[in-house]
Amino acid sequence: ASDAAEHDLVIIGGGVAGYVAAIKAGQEGLKTACIEKRGTLGGTCLNVGCIPSKSLLNNSHLYHQILHDTKKRGIEVGDVKLNLAQMLKAKDQSVEGLTKGVEFLLKKNGVDYIKGAGSFVDANTVKVDLLDGGEQTVRGKNILIATGSEATPFPGLNIDEKRIITSTGALAMEEVPKKMIVIGGGIIGLEMASVWSRLGAEVTVVEFLGQIGGPGMDAEIAKQAQKILAKQGIKFKTGTKVTKGDDSGALVSLSVESAKGGKEETLDADVVLVAIGRRPYTEGLGLENIGIDKDDRGRLVIDQEYRTKVPHIRVVGDVTFGPMLAHKAEEEAVAAIEYIKKGHGHVNYAAIPSVMYTHPEVAWVGQNEAEIKASGVKYNVGTFPFSANSRAKTNLDTEGVVKFIADAETDRILGVHIIGPGAGEMIAEATLAVEYGASSEDVARTCHAHPTLSEAFKEAAMATYSKPIHF
Ligand code: FAD
Ligand code: NAD
């Protein structure tokens, strides 16, 4: 169209991938437009993902701790009450502050933020159905697709976000359900199970595989996590698949059977959370107009420079390959802009941390033990329990362990797996070690402050190439 504004870069999607790319592009002097249809920036992560879930996890943990974990600390509390409306409000305020902050950053970096749904007209032209009505056309020398992902539905269960919910509904329930079933014991399932069980729901997690935690979590750590979460009151049915659901009655009923076949039973609940994974989202994007390929899981196919087969159209974040994580999306966004501007960028896919924000937290980076074993590499394992760490002991928070896996020949760290207090912060050190190609001895010979939880990290490294002092 003749009235179309010409940009160096048009970004479709204002999630973590899209907005970070927009800011970086603005910094690099590219004339940039960012199209987002949600009405707010930040995508899944800021609006209905990372941020609101961590708000509820933090505050439900505090509530649970005040109820169950104060007496032995010498704190006598009176009448403790849950004000769920206020807890949800606190969450909404965090989300609002952050999404507005992102909008400010886009403005500050000279990005045109266009509110509406974008779809390809041709390989350089995107038509936007504006949220305020009407249409706008933008043209880009480069286009970046960052349209993210959506919850994978469960066949036969109709999501209404009230009784049959995805994570989005689980972040906004106005009442604590009496009975809740979670289908899928991955990260979303376990984080949301933690929130609602702490607030008083009777929660059962049904997981198809023999272990919880989703892809990547080390089996030994997953086993400990399950034991600890079970002690907190969450019920688990692992090795169990849901075969069908029925939402016609007063309660939702699910038929489940052993994953190996056989024994069938029926489970009832007030609310069923479907958390069986997420899938790339490209609805209404008009991909058919430009002929970009998807793989068998709906992911947009790209090369190492994030290019589709139309080289000036690039893709980053959840809608393409790799783990569906906000920080992975951010790294890719920066790298993609660097490829456009300078011809080179950098993401080390071997050093992307994962964190599950339960209590205790679970975090890891690199390969797990089963993966290393399967690769045939000879390795050493070193572990150190938080029960032997002075700070964990003084904090009366001693559940968990740090586990290092290093190459037996070179001592290079291949993976670090942590379950324990503050694991999500501690994994940053492990990630740096992996990124720098450190050995377990490098970490062990680095001075760590006393008394800190990070000494457990150092001692696990000591245990890998030699012996720990305190265990
Ligand atoms: P998204 O965040 O999904 O953003 C894509 C955006 O594009 C959306 O806002 C969408 O409206 C917009 N869009 C799509 N199509 C169009 C179109 N045609 N026109 C205009 N706009 C369009 N990751 C972590 O790393 N840590 C966590 O703690 C964490 N917690 C999570 C908790 C939950 C409950 C969920 C669901 C996810 C969580 N994630 C977490 C994953 C994280 O949210 C995603 O990896 C991240 O949001 C991916 O960013 P993205 O920009 O690729 O996609
Ligand atoms: P997931 O892939 O992590 O876990 C899904 C689980 O459901 C798996 O364990 C799988 O075996 C199980 N499952 C699949 N079909 C099933 C069935 N029919 N019956 C029973 N179990 C079944 O997916 P998720 O937990 O939905 O999370 C989606 C994405 O969002 C992930 O990529 C995750 O990394 C990301 N996320 C990250 C965080 C975080 O970083 N803290 C938090 C939430 C979500």
C-alpha cells in the first residue's frame, strides 16, 4: 500500500522476544515498529506467565510459612487469614507496573508501538487490524516474528478458564477450589499445584511419565522434589494417563489409567488444570501468504541466524525451536538484532538455565545424568546436602542438595542440578561456570563467603574432584 510507513524492522509480537528485540533495535539505530495485539506489552511472560506466577508463588509461600513454620522460630502469630482478592491485586499491580515500564522503554528507544494484530500481506508488508478499529499497513526491510506460544489443549476437555483451566485461569481463580486436579507434572503443573495447595486446595497431579518435572530435570532431583512436594500435601499419580474427561456434571470427572495400560479409575475435581505443555502460536499471521515452513510440532523453521527461507524474515522465542523460556527468548532477540545490524550474534544453547520456583526451588544447567550416561562420556558426580550447610541450618531451611557432574578426564563441568533454598539464584554461578568452560576444581578453589548457601555449591564442586570439608 502506498501509505505504508517504511521501517528497517517490523516486529510481530510484543512479548519478551519481541519487546527486547525492539529495544535493542532502537538502541542500534534501526527504525523499528513493534506490533502487539494483547493491549499490553510483555507477552505471556509478563501478563500471564513468569511474573504473575512468581507473585502468587512468593505470597502463597509466605502465607503457608506463617501458618505452618513460625512456632519453632520463636514467632507466635494470631489469627492468620487469607485475603485472596488482595493477593490477586498485588499480582496484578506487579504485572501492570512491569508492562507499563516496558512501554516506556519502547518509547524511550524510539520504537513505534502499534496496538493490533499483524498479518503478512507479502514478504515485506504487514497489515495490522488495530485494536481501536481500522487498519494500518507497515512495511519492513526486515521482519521479526515473535508470536510466542499457547497452552496445548487436552482433547475432549473444553477450556473455559473457570472449571477447566490453563495456567491463565490458574493465575486468576477468585476462590480456592476444594479439589483440583492438575494434568501434567511439568513446571507449570508443579508451580500452580504449589500455589493452590498452599492456599488450601486438595491438589492431585497426574503425570504420564514415571517422573515429575518435565523435560530436562535430573531424575534424582525430580525424585527428591516429588518427595518434598508430597510432604507439603500435593498428591501425585505418576505413570498415569488421563484417557478422557467429562465436564457435564457438578464436578469435572477424569478417567485415568496406568500409562502401561490396565487399571482404570475415575477422579473428580472442582477445577482441572491442563498443563501438558505449550505449542507455537501463529494463528492469523498469514504465513500462507509468504510460504514459511513449520516442522511437525508447528515450530517455525529457521537457520542458525534465525532466518526463515525468506532471509529477511527472522523468528525468535517460543514460536521456534528450543526451550520455551523467557530468558532464552531474550538472548535470541538480542542476537537476531545483532545479526541484522552487524552480521554476527551469540547464544550458547548449552548454557541456558532452568528454574522451577516451588519451595524449595529446583534449578539446573547443562546436561542431566541420564543424558551424560547415554552420551557415553565418563563422568564424576559430586553432591553436597543443604542439611550440612551452616546458613541453611541457621535458616531452618535445609531440604535439598547440590549435584555437580563433571567430565572424568578433563573435570569440565557438564551439568549442575540443584534442589534447595535459593536454587534459582544459585544457578547463575553454575551457568557462568559452564559458559566459561570451568572445571569443578575451578569452582572449588574460588572463595565463597561464609555463612552463605553458596558454600554448598562450592562444597559440591569439591566433592566432584576431591572431598568436601563439611560432609
Ligand atoms: P510470548 O510471551 O507468548 O509473546 C508473544 C506475543 O505475541 C503475545 O503477547 C501475543 O499477543 C503476540 N502476538 C501473537 N500473534 C500476534 C499477531 N499476529 N499480531 C500481534 N501480536 C501477536 N519462562 C521463564 O523463563 N521463567 C518463568 O518463570 C516462566 N514462567 C511461566 C509461567 C507460565 C504460567 C507460563 C505460561 C509460561 C512461563 N514461562 C516462563 C515461559 C515464558 O512465558 C515464555 O517462554 C515467554 O513468554 C516467551 O516469549 P515470546 O516473546 O516468545 O512469546
Ligand atoms: P512441560 O512440557 O514442562 O510439562 C508437561 C508435562 O505434562 C510433562 O511432564 C508431560 O509428560 C506431561 N503430560 C503430557 N501429556 C500428558 C497427559 N495426557 N497426561 C498426563 N501428563 C501428561 O509443559 P508445561 O509445564 O505445560 O510448561 C510449558 C512451557 O512453559 C515449558 O516449556 C516450560 O519450560 C515453560 N514454563 C517455564 C517456567 C519456568 O521457567 N519456571 C514456568 C512455567 C512454564
